[in-house]
Amino acid sequence: ICTDLCETLIIPQELAEKTTLVNGYTLDACAGLGDETKHWEKASRAHSAAMINAFANEDINILAILEQDTLGDQEVVWAQGDWYGLEGLLKRTDWSLLRMSYRPFNFEEGREFSAENTESGCPEKCQCDKYGDTMCKMREKGCAMQSSDAYFVNRDAMELMVPLLGEGKVIDFHVFRDLPNQVFLIPAVAAQTSYSYAPDVISMEDGKKSVS
């Protein structure tokens, strides 16, 4: 999903035929969305459009969605066995989202449940059971793990998400929170690098601290 960088994004050659650029500005214009519409509402609609377009192809069961401002963490290194584990997960159907990037929003520095404000730790329902060395599955839904800049979604989850997005729900604040069976890469392998809403701003370094 891109906006002002659609013409300059570089796609690896081996992925070129499997990649579609979804131009957020074009979608906004087609839907008649102007400056009065919040950025996160426009972005959520773009995610919905990307899913609807991709899953119209019945041969596609898993879709990776990346926003133009996501940045891979070059410090994360996987062993070959980790890649086999990821391949095994993608062949299963008991997950909804595979999150490459995420933010435990309420636990970040200065927020409600951050270390300086509480010693209660992560609620039990939001704890994550490990699946191999590089993945874990959250026990229940309803947890504030925000950020939608890099994730995999399967077809079954899309059927739950698109109606919610059509109601005006925000992709990571509302829709992700209501999805069960989410899997997270640990540590996160990407992070968002730009924000439209000042209270959301966090550096990659501080973001890493919040999930350590």
C-alpha cells in the first residue's frame, strides 16, 4: 500500500509478478475522501481494498500486506530452521494474522501499563504461547497490539475483517483487536517509520524496548 512513493518503490525481481501496488491517493479520490477524512480511516479502507482485490483470485489463500513506510529490522537473523517453521505455519489454517510488525501500545513508555506505571505485567489473556523459536500465538483476542504496516492475512480472516472495515472500523485499533488466533514473529522483523498522529510517534529503538 503506497501513497507518495508508488513511483519509486523498488520491488525485488523475484517478487515482481506477485506484487500489486495499491495507490492510497487514487483510492481516496475514487471514494471522494478529502482532508476531512482522518488518515487512519483512509488507510483502513486501503487495507480492505487490497484484501478484496487479492482474494478475488481464488488461487490466493494468503496475502502479505506492507505499507510503504515499513522498514525491515536488519538486526534480526533467522536460522534455516526458523524459515522451515514459518513455511510450516503458512501451510496451516488455524491462524488469522501473522504479524511481522506490532506495537503493544498500552505498554509503551509513558502509557497506562508501562513499566514505570505498573508492575502488573501483561494480562494473561494477552500472553503469547511460543510456536518454535521465532513465533508465538496470542491466547485470546481483545489485546491492544497495534500497527498494520506489515502482516500476513489468510482468506478466512479476510471474511471477518472486510465487513468491519466497511463499517468504518480502524484496521489495527478495532479490527485486529477483535481477531482471534493471531501469530506474532518474535522479535518483530519490521517497524513503521512515519506517523500521521503525534501521540502515536515512537522510535524504532523505543519500540524494541516495549517488546523486550
